[in-house]
Amino acid sequence: MKYFDKSKDGRVSYSEFVSAITGDLPDDCIELLKKKWAEIEEMDGSKIDGKILKKYYDASFHPDYVSKKKTLETVVSEILSDLSEYSKKNILTFEDFAEFHRDMMVLFKGADELKTFINKSWVIS
């Protein structure tokens, strides 16, 4: 329990469990996420919420959509709902954004697949 419960609250959250299994995000993934986050901030300012992220998220590369387990609408809805669970007062920080992607690592075979997903999913232009 001590290994998993990083917050020391007596419970193991999903994020804590995934973190224990997958470890930290590789540095190159963090740098890519920083780049995407900075692009979003440049377009929409520093108060980023789910509505803003929805403008830039392309769910067509999500593994559950690609495998036809879920519809595009379901994936988008779930991603935004999941992201909102990481935020404080519905405003996301970069740390929330990075933690969310670290938790997604379990869906991919490795960091390269996660980076491809990040590049294709967050379209800022």
C-alpha cells in the first residue's frame, strides 16, 4: 500500500496505481506535452478548461475509437470528463495535462506510441 499511495490518504487512486505500474513519463513525452500546452496557451490564454481543449482534440486516433470499441463522440466525452477529474475548479494546469497523459500510457505499447498519439490528437493551428 505504501508504494502505491503517494498522497498518503489511505487510498490508492487510479492515477497512483497507473503511476506505480508505468513509472514517470519519459522526458521526450514531457517536452512534447509542454510544446502542445504552450501552443494551446498561445491560442487561448492561460485559463484552460475542457471547452478549450475540446477545440484542439482529435479523438480519431484514440485506441478505443480505432479498435471500434467506442464511437468518436463517446471518446471525446470520456476524455473531457477524465480531464476534468484532474483539474481544480475546472481550470487545468500543465501538471494536470501531463498526469492525464501519464495515466494513458497503459493504453500504448510504449513511449513512441504515446508520442504519436499526442502529436496526432492535439491539433493546434
